[in-house]
Amino acid sequence: MQPTEQQHRIVDSDARSLVVEAGAGAAKTTTLGLYAGARPRRRILYLAFNKSIQLEAAERMPPNVTCRTTHSIAWRKAVELFGSEASQRVGKTYASSVARTFRCGPLVATAALQAIQNWCGTLDAQIDASHVPADIAERLADPGTVVEVARATWGRMCRTDGGELRLPHDGYLKLFQMDEPTLRGQDLVAVDEAQDLNLCTYDIVRRQGGGLVLVGDSAQQIFAFRGSANALRVHEADQRLQLTRSFRFGEGLAQMANALLDHFKLDNTLHLVGAGRAPTRLSVDTKRAFAVLARTNAVVFEEAISFLSSNRRYHFVGGPEGYRMEKLLDAYHLWAGSGGLVRDPYLRSFGSFEDLQQLAEDAADPELRHLVRVVEDYGGRVPALVEQIRSRHVALDKAAWSEFDGVFFSTAHKSKGLEFDQVWLADDFMRFFEDGRELTADEVDQADVNLLYVALTRAKASVRLCESFDEWLSYRRLRPR
């Protein structure tokens, strides 16, 4: 395929600092490969958001490109701290280990670990109250205790004799950033999915003395709750270019994505062109493989229940353990009056299911609301349904997905970077109307807009729209025919 005019502009750019806004399916990795291939004598470090993206890029990039994850470039800090024991001293720390070590309650221990995680993504010098999750702080008599435990936990994590308190992967990345490091052996750094960089990682890449290329899609920034800061907008670039031609889907899907972004994104500058060969169909053939995408884990569970009668095989993207079905069981135990069986520290902090219901009614957290609703709707059937759904799951390598004839299940967050021929959008995405009135861009959560955009643009050909989006498109007379 011949490069497009937009790709030529990027390849020919002589900007020392370049930002590329690339829409969904717009061949950004291919374009970075062309950019690198046009500079065979320059040593280029390609940084990826995760391991799977890095491995995929490594197969496609020219020989002058080294593909790494952001964590791998910081691994030397872990080795500096722990020497040959680094692989044993880095990993997951459980709240139960923190609770035993510092003789604190499970809720304080859980909050302390989350405070450490939040802090690691920032430029802050030390952990303070701003890093403590607000929802947990509200349930504690003295939130300051969390800061004390978090600082003590962090100190122990950084010691060779830390025992069960292991340093998280974001921990050595934070320590690496605090050293104000200079990366050697490259003339230019190219960062993929730059909209998802947190301030810690962005600080590392912006300090490098060579050229810098940041590529991503601002409308796909869906990890703000983890501290992502959208380096595409933060960075002061010498030049800004776009990739708008999507090779994933046709013009019908592009029109719907554009309508969503044009009306509800406060700062949208991207206008997609659908260049995919398959025509857009606003229906899903459930006799063939399709993907069900939902906003929350609880609705993934509800959708899985609704398709049980089809007697199809299931595949949960990332594995069923990533969909928090154990939290459904914990909520069920609260409902059943078996609080002693609740394992999650946060849910255990509720004295009764009625207390959980009350907070879910008052809170804006959709996950909590749906969790309560599932238990209200299915009651005593919850444990059997969890077991039945888990038993349907088939473990698959990604290479085998094209041969799978069942139903994929995923949250929109986990679906990022993936694509499916057919997508079924669940009905828990953003609202477009309130009290019969159309909402404006100022009145909707921008993260909700991004999440629906990501879910919608996973489809290559067929999509079943969520009811709220379908209603709005019809209201605006923007629904493709």
C-alpha cells in the first residue's frame, strides 16, 4: 500500500520534537516504521505502553529501531537496589502482608498500597494525603494513618530485607525518574500511545537530549484514573501532525465516531476518514463470533448471563480473573448475611448489604452501582452463575482468535488496541440526555466520551450500538443507513 499524504508529511518532518495525533486504526505503528526506515543511520528507541505492543512493533520495525517498554528501560534501577535478587524483590504486595507487618486494618492496608500506586505516577517527592483514594478515606476515622502506613510500606519495599513487601513495577520506574536519568545509545525516542503516559514516565522521555516523537490519540485517553496525563497535549512540540485515515473500518463507523467527538469532546481536532473495505452494518450476526464490550465489570457479567442460553463458548479478554467476579461473590455474601466470608477489604468495611446499597445510591461510581444491582437481580443464584460463566471460558492465544467461533467478553478498557469483525456494545456507556434534554460537552464526563469512542472503534464491520448512543444518533439524524 502506498503511503498517504499524511504519512509522507510525518516521514519527511525535520522537527526535533514531533507530536502525531493518530485516530483509531490509522496505521500509527506502520507510520513510525516508515519514519524510522527513512532515517537508517539514526538509532531510534521505540517505547511501548505494554509488552504486547512492544513485541508486535519489534516484528515490524527496521533494524535501526530498538523496541522496549517504559518499565524495561528503568529495570536497571531495580538491579541497582537489589542486585541479583531483583526479580524476587519486585512484584505484587498484598494488603494482608501490609496489615500483618504494621498491625493495621485491611482497609488501611489496601488504601496504603493504592496511595503508593497513585504516587508512583506523579512528580511528587513523597507520599501525602492527595494520593489516598477519596472513597476509602471517607470510610476511615483518621485518613492520615494511611499516609503513615504507605510511607512505612514504601520504605520497606525499597529494602533488600523487605520480605513480603515487594516493590511494584511502577516503584522502580518512579525511583528511576527521580534520578533524572539520561538514556544512552539512541539519537531519537519515539513513544507510542503517548496519551496514556503518566507524568512520571513523561518526565523521563522529555529529559532525553535527542529528538522526540510522541504518537497517540487524545480521544483514547481512558486511563486518567491511573494518572495518565496525555503527553500529546502537555508536550510543547515543534510540529503537530495528524493521521486520520482509518484502515480498520468504513465510512459509516467513521461518521458515528466523528459525530460523537465533534459534539461531546471539548477540544477535538481529529476528523476520521473510514478507509476500511468492509461496509458498516448496524447489527451483529450472533451465529458468528462477536465481541461484547461493556463499560464495567459488573455489566460484562450481566451480558455473559444473557448469552448463557446460546450455549456458546466464551473468551474473557485477559482471563476471567480480571473481571472481579470475586467482588460479586463478596457482595453476595454481604446480601446473604455471611460477612465473614467477604474477602475484599473495602467491601468488608460495610456492615451490611444495606450500607453498600446506600453508598451505591449516593455515589457516582458506576461499578459499585452495577455490583449492587447484579446482587439485587440475581440474589441466591450469584454463586452458581459465577461458576457457570467461568466454566464457559476458553483460554486462547491471540493468534487463535480468528478461529474462535464463540463470544468474546471485555471491558472497553481491556479492549484498547484490539479489533473485532463484530462488536456488541452493552448499555452501560455514557448518557446523552437528562430529563428529556440533550446534554452538552460541558455536562458529560470527557473520560466517558473517550471510553465509548474506544469501544465503538474496535469494530471493523458490524456493530450493535448501545441504546443511548443509538437514540442520540437518531435524534441528531446522524445514524448511518
